[in-house]
Amino acid sequence: MSTANVRTIVRVRPKSLREISTNAVNLLTIDENQNEITINPPPEGLANSRHRHRVRGPRVFHFDKCFLPSAIGSSGQASEEEDLIQNIGPYLIHSTLEGYNACLFTYGPGGSGKTFATIGVRGYSGLVYRLSCFLFKEIERTQEETNATVRVSISVVEILNETLYDLLKSKESTENDIHADAPTHYFSQGFSQFEVENAQEIDAFLRLAAKTKQATLADRFGKTHGHTAIIFKIHQKIPKTDKQVSSQKESYFEILDLASFSRNSHRKPEDEITSEYAGEDNSLSVLNRVIASLTSKKHDLTIPYNDSVLTRFLQNALGGNCRTIMLACVSPCDFDETFSTLRYAEAARKIKNISVINTKRTYGDSDESEFDNIVSSLESDRVQMRRHEEHSKKLLTIIDDLRTEYESRIKSLELQNTALKNHLCLAVDAYLNPVELKFPKKPENKSPKTINEILQMELIEFEKDVQILARDFEGIVLSPQDFSPPRLQNIEEESLKHDSLLD
């Protein structure tokens, strides 16, 4: 167990073309020997500064290391990069191989050179590649000295809008099912991990993560401004020596390129701020509150780690089981943003971390075979569990199909049962209340007759009908005298009675 404060390193970028064209004044004075940075108020004064009530004149800040700005491509920049890797590399890499957790994260406003320093650009290798080369050199040396077996795996994660995305998964599976590891509180569960053997493979995975980020997150949120985390998991198996028994170590080395915080002229108007910007501003403000709480003299304060995904991710790096370096990148001409960055970086230097070597377990000679047997049995149990899971899924599918079939059968049987009940009720009612039906008696069947007899009977019946009709006609016969003769009149006589037939 060792106690160490968070180390803070400040890197001042050179003036940008815009600052050179506007003759911006350099506000910083750097003393590399004393590792001090003095920030002077701007020539126009502090009337428009949000720190006007906090600053009365030049302010001096103290850090573990300060780097002067150097022109890009100059020999001074090459020496600065070499000095930077010599100040960061041995401390972090040696701590990782000893079994301690290690973390490097950047902090600063937009345009201060954080991504340039960590990831780099085309033609310039950032700290990730340089630290990877240093890591594998030290691994080779460790393996030669101790005959240890060291495995390194890489994971790349994006924290955007309070959500974690695994950038080494396929485009269809970038949603996060990521949670913290219970013993270490590290977000290591759920990340896709790939073993690497050299710095070139790490660079290839970073290129793949950049393409995944552009293909998924940029399509979902437009231009992305999330926090990028590169996680190395180092697993060591150290064999038995004369001085010690065999052991295993497992440590994490994280490199975080935080998003930029920006205010005033660099920030969008309130009505144009998307949820993406709001989420990143919230996570950085929670990070500032965590730093302030850890360095406060009040011991009853609750550290707000759980208020943001970023601070939960940095919980071990700030006040936990980790050896941490904070790389603060600042601009030489922006007073407000540079002052805020230097103030929080100086405060983070006071945070104490209690780091412990992550030794999983130590075994003697008699225990190694037992340990191997346990590992093999656990592996076989895991395989059997996977088979049982597959069988259980198949059984569940069969059960669902049978349930559907039997439910349809039950419904049809219920319908048949209802119909039978209705028929039974009708039968019982008919038995208890019988209905008497009277049908006309059928004439007695006589012996069949011949055709001549039938025709004879029909002829007799016809003669009877004719006689009846004859009697009816005899009663209604009339004589000619019963009708009166028609009355005839003279047309001329009748016409004289009228004036004219034509009127």
C-alpha cells in the first residue's frame, strides 16, 4: 500500500494563427525550474471577466511539471515531447507492471491541444502510441528478468451524453450494457477486450475505434464531443522463484481524453445548445465539484461521484486505488479559461490516492496443480452452463408452442361442452314437459283397384258434376220478353232544341 498525490503537469500550447493575427497578448509567465505559472490580467482589465471578484492581480500556480510552448515541427517541440514522455511514462508504466492501477487524463478548454497531445494527428504520434511503445519495451524487460507471462488487452470507450459506448463493437451493437467491477469499482465489465502484442496493433485498434465513432455516434448526435477512454488491462502470471512463490497480478492503465469545456464566445447560445453539449457540460461541472469536495477542509462532505458517468469512471483515479497524472492543457492568451484550468489543476494536486498492488492470490508449489484443476473445472462448468442455457432456450420455445396448441384445444373443447350442455337441457325439458301431437287418421288401406275400375269411378263422378251444372242452368234461363225494346228519337227534333251542334 502506498499513498501518493495526483500529479499535475501543465502544457501550454503555442499561439494559434488567429491569436498571432490579432496580436493577442501572452498572459502567462512560466518558470520551469520552480514549476510555477504566473497568469497576468489582460490589458483591457477584468471588468468583463467572471473571475473579477477572485483576482486582484497576477496569480501564481504551482504544479509538478510545466512545459513551455514550442513551435510545431521545431527541435524545441521534439525535446518537449521527449521530456513529456520521460515525466509521464516511467511513473505510469512501472506502476502498472508493479500491479498498481494507473490513469492519465487530460483537462482543459477547447482548442488547448488535449487530443493533439494524447491521440495525435497524422504525422505526429501522441502520448498513447508513445506510452504503448514504452509499455511493451518494459514488458520485454520484465519477462526476461522474471520469466513472467504478461498479457495486454485493449478496450476503447466513448462517454457521450451520459451514456457509455463501446467503440470496438460492431455498428449494430454499440449500446452499452456496461457496469462497474465490484472489487475494483472499474468500468471493466461489458467492454469488448482484444489482446495486443505491440504498439502497432494498438494503433490499428484506435483507427478502428475512430471509424466506429464516426459511423455510429456522429450519425446519432452529429459532430461528437464526448470523452474518449482507452483502457489497457495487464494480466501478469509470475512463476515461483527462490525468494517468492508464484503469483498473479491484474492492473488497469487508463488514458482519458476529456471533452472541452467552453463558455462565453466559444459556447453556443442557450436556444441552440443540444442535449449533447448539455450532457458534456454537466459531466465536467460534476468533475469540478468532485475535485473541490476532495480538496475541501470539510470532512463531512459527500463526494458526488454518482452524479455523472464520467466521475464514476474516474472514481478510482481521484481519491481511489490508482496512481494518477492530470495533464492540463491551456492557452497562453485566454484569461478566463486558462485561469479556471490552472485553478482546478492546482487543486487536484492536493488529492491523495491510496494505491494497492492488485495481487489476485499467491500460490505455493503444492497449490499450483490444485489451482490449475480448479481453473479447468470452472472452465468445464462454464461450458456446461452455456450448453444448459442453450437447451433451456430450446425447451422454452417448445413449451411456448405447446402452450399455444393446448390453449386452442381447450377453447374448442369449451365450445363443444357448452353445446352439449344446451342439448342436454333441451332433452331434459322435453322429457319433463312432453307435447301431445294429434295427427289425422289415415284411411284404411283397401285392396288395390284395377285401371278399368278407377276410370269407371271417375266417369261416374264426372256425370254427377254435369247433372249438377245442368240443374243450375235450368234455374237461370230467360225469355226474349223479359227485355224491353230500345227507345229511338229523331235527331233533327232533338237538335232543334239546341242553338247549334257546333257550339
